[in-house]
Amino acid sequence: MGTDAAFLAPVIPAIAFALILITGRRVPGIAPYLSIAAIVASFVVWIVVFLAFLDDGPGTRSIEWFTIGTFEFTWGTTVDEISLVMLGVVSFVAIGIQIYSLDYLHDEPRLWWYFAVQSLFAAAMMTLVLADNLLLLYLGWELVGLGSYLLIGFWWERRSAAEAAKKAFITTRIGDVAMLIGIILLFRATGTFEISGITELAHGGAVDESQLKWALILIFAGAAGKSAQIPLHVWLPDAMEGPTPVSALIHAATMVVAGVYLMVRLFPIYNMIPEALDLIAVIGLLTAVVAGAIALSMTDLKRILAYSTISHLGFMMLAIGAGAPGVAMFHLLAHAFAKAALFLAAGSISHGSGQTDIREMGGLWRRMPFTTVTFWIGALSLAGLPLLSGFFSKDEILLAVHTGRLNDAFLVVTFVAVAFSVLYTGRMLYRVFLGRLLPHNEGAHEPGIRMWAPIGVFAALAAVIGVLAFEWGHEYMGFVSWVEDAEEGFHINTAISGGSIAIVVIGLYLTWLIYMQRRISASDIQRRLGFLATAAERKFYFDEVYQWGIKQVVLPMARLTAFIDRAWVNDIGVDGPGKTTRWGGGILRYIQTGMVYNYALGMVIGAVVLAVIWWSI
Amino acid sequence: MELELVHFQVLSAALFSIGIFGVLARRSAVMVLISIELMLNAVNVNLVGIAAFSDRAADVRVFGQILVVFIITLAAAEIGLALAIVLRVFRNRGSANVDELNVMKW
């Protein structure tokens, strides 16, 4: 046992996936229980591995996969602080989500399929997290993409869901292709897929710097696709077409942070190339600001949450770009629980009241007090209300931007992004839960225990997980130091913390004035902002630009390719020889008279010709 | 007149040419077969002649005659088979005219 047992965590859900596929159609009833049992088993594996880790420290284990020539491919697991945090989050959140799904999707005819894909996703995600080499990681990476695709398209009868699934798959695939090229470049430069081996060789100076730079930038493109960074973020809001628990698990807490996780995992290499870190920081910050601005103008609750997710993923990337992977991991942890609680609470709202548009909500706390409390905890935690976990993680990010390798201009823009996150949080909280209860929401009600229990647990964790930031003694110098193996303990910068608290208070007060007191008119602000407001509402025209690009560039190229394929490859290349043979045969067959003496004459002429040739040589 | 190798060869060539002519010109399957026999025997004559007039040792020259015996045997077997086929064709179609046996074409 010990840390070597970690491989069981992905294997058990994979077995559950196979079992559900076999039994699914005949006994659909057991699918949920198989799936939940498997994910609980994975969580138990995590506990065992975590305890072993506390005793023995990090461990890796790998076995032979296959050999090509002299090169040996391996399966392997790495157990260290980063993979343990991710593994814990994935298995724990997945348990809650799957239990929640039991009620949320109870009358779905394809429930067994839903749980089959949930198991597949869990197995793939844990493979990705534990992989000790880039090839295995890429395998898990693509499989989580598949799981995401299948679950977004769970209601594939609805055209928009099918379209959203395709969009998610193709958009992330664009990044993934770049990432695969990057991995192959790294392999060519170092001759190994193993992350530790690549890191060692890169630090030893065995890799050409510009080659390393390009490989890392390409891998970051993959991470940007998966983690919905600008300009590859467009798929995530549309992914909300899937069932809400799926949005909570895959598109908020786990899969979308895979890109962040990858950056943290490869951080020792990225740390060598300042340009790559600069790129990550710029993209992350841009994402945080732009997505925050869009979230301010969305009206669909789940889409607000989706843009909030994108914005927070941007914060995580920013932390990595600032040279603080531990901070990114901490924000990932705080965000995972808070966002899971938020999405599940949003699901409970749409389940209990049938509404998804915040303009149709209001005063819901009267009917759904529990959901209200959990939602507020999650949202305020992410907005950075002091003492909730998001406050600490956001503070650490601001501190990292301030003290890290980045220019202080980044800090200013980061504060703007933080301000956006407070503003959209306030808008969401007031419009959904406070104010007048609309008549068509009179019938709104709280969900059953299988739904509220997971929400409550996640909200509680979102509230208190921040204590991990503190120093607990010499063994544990705070979460960030623990992850980064640093000596430095937890500390706080009063100016920055004060600034962020001020932003929270002012932001919540402003939104209170706008949406509750109505002293400031929202439409007036919109008018004054003019073009900016419209642009934010139209999501800064990313979709339009892509649509234009697809229409003007991709489709004509596809048509050209199709034409070349039909006209040249098929008509000339394939059909051509066939037609020529047929035509030639059509003429030559008239030689076959059926008259035996014609053939005999042919033989004689042939013999004479041969004889003449013979003698003339 | 002394018998020379050239006489054998002329005879052989003449027989072979007659055989070719017969195969090409005759319409009756039986006549075509007989012409083929003529061609085979032209080869036999050629072989015997060369075997007799060769400068090789006697035990090598005798192979030419052995080969002739083989050809005669094979020719007998072949003509037996061929006549049987012609007979069947005649029974089925009421004619052994090769002009009419032309279904194996385009």
C-alpha cells in the first residue's frame, strides 16, 4: 500500500464505467449506485494515500506499458502535494455531485448513461491528475474532454445542447493540438515523456532555450483551451447547456482547472522561461478582467456563474504567471468548493422555481432559505469577503502579483478584476434572493436531502477551507509554502488586504444602491458606458468574430478541400484508373471473337514475331 | 542420295506449316485436331533427325528418341481427350464446326 496505491483511484471508476456499460440497458437501476460506490472508493483511496504521504513523503511508481524499439513507455503515478490536492478535490466533489444528481435527474430515462459518463470522467480526471508522464496525462486530458462533450450533450435532443457540446469539443481541441505538438517537441528535445525527467534535463541545460520556449507556449495553449482562457474561453458559457451538476463538477470545480493544474505541474520548467510566464500572466489577467465584465451584463444565472468561473481561472493563471503556483493551487481549492456550492444551489433554484433568468427571480430567500444561505456563502467567498476562504486566496493572489516577478501595473488591473467580481456577485445576490417575490415564484421550494446535503457540505468547506492558509507550526507553514516546499510562512500585507476589503465593501454597497435602493439607475450607467456596455453584453464579440472567421475562412477552405478531394483525389486519382481500365477493356474486348482459329493465328503471329526478334538480335 | 539433316528439317517444316494451315483454315474440329497432330509429328521428325545427326555421344543422342516416344504417348492421350470433348460438343450442339463454337467472347 502506501502511496503506490494511488493508481487504484482512477482504476475503480474505470471498472465501474465498464460495468455500467454492460449492465446499463438491462438493469439501469444499479448504475447510480455502482458509480457512487466507485467514486467513494476512490475517495477512500485518496485518504489512504494521503495518510501514507504524510508518513513517507512524495512517491512515484511506474510500470511498463509498451516498448517501441529501445524506448519504453510507462504508466505511472506521481503522488505529491499538488496531485493530492487535486485528487482530493476531484473525488470529494464528484461524490457530492453524483449524490445530488440522483435527485436532480431522477426522472431522466438515460440516467444510467449519465452515471456511466460520470464514472468515465472521474477515471479520466484522476488519470490526468496522477500521471507522471505527459503521454498518460494527455490520454487523461483527452478523455476528460470526451466526458465533458458527452455530458454537455446529455440532452442531445435539444439542438442547442448538441451544438454546445460540439463547440466545447472543437474549441478545446484547437488548444489540444497545440499541446500535443508541444509535448512532442519536449519529447524530441529530451527523449522522455516523464515530467520529472524533462524537468531535470531542462534544468541541466540539455534543452535548447528557444525550442523549450515554443514547446511551453504550445502546451500553455492546450491549458488555455481547457481552462477557458481568452481567446479560447467561448465554449464554457455554452457548456451550461448540460445538466447543472455537470456544470458544477466539470465546468467549475475540476476539469476546467486541469489547465491550471498542468501549469502548476510543469511550473519548474516554465519558471526557466520568463517570456512564457509573462504570456500566462497577461492572458490570465485579461481573462479575469474581460470575463468579469461580461459576467456583469449576463442575465442567465448559470452564465453569470460560468463567466465568473472563467474570471477566476484567469486569476489562477495570473498567479502562475506571477511565479506563485502554490497560490494558484490554493485559489483552485477555494474556488472548487465555492463554485460547486454555487452551481448546485443554482441548480436547486431552477429545480425549485423553474427559473434560470435572474430578471425572473427575486425574494427567493423567503421560499428557499437554505439555498440562499449556501449560495451567499459561496458567492461572498469568491467575492473575497473577509474570513471566508476566497478572501485568503484572493489576497494571496494580489500579494503574489505585488511581490512576485510582475510589474505593479498588473496589480492595478488585478484590482479592477477583483472589483468586477464583487460587482457581479452583489448584482446576482440581490436580484436573485432579495427584494420582492414575484408571483410566479410563489411555488418555489427547497430540494430534498440528497440535493441540499451536498450543497451544505460544499458551502461549509467554501467558508472554512481558508484556514489552510495559516501557519500551523513548523511542519505546516501555510498551504502555499506546503505546496511550493518553501520556507516562508503565511503573511499578509495590510495595504493590499485593506484595499481588497475596501473593494468588497464599496462594491457590495454600490450594488446595494443600484439593485436594492435603486438610487442609482442601472440603465443610466449602461447608457453612460455606451459602447462598452453593449460590447460586454455581446460578450465582446468573440462569438461573432469566430462565426465570421468560420464562415469566411474555415468553410471556404473546407469547400475547397472537399472540391480537391472530389475532383482530384476521387474523380481523377481513384476513379480515373478504374475508368481508363474499363474504357480500354471495352475496346479491347472485341479482340475476343470466340473463334478458335483467331486465337491460333494470334499465337502463330506471336511466335513469328518472337522468332524474328530472336534472329535479328 | 545421301540422307542429310536438312531433309529432316525440311520435312519437319513442311509438316508443321501444313499443320498450322490446317488449324487456321479448317472449320471442322476433327480436322483441326488432326492438324495439331501433324504439328506434333513435325516436331518428332525434327527431334529424330537432330538426334541421329548430332556430334554428341551416343548415350546423349538417344535422349532425342526417348523424347519422341514421350511425345507420341502424350499425343495419344491428348487426342483421346480432345476427341471425347469434340464428341460431347457434337452431341450437344449437333455440329463440330469451330465457327459456331464462339460463345466464349465479349
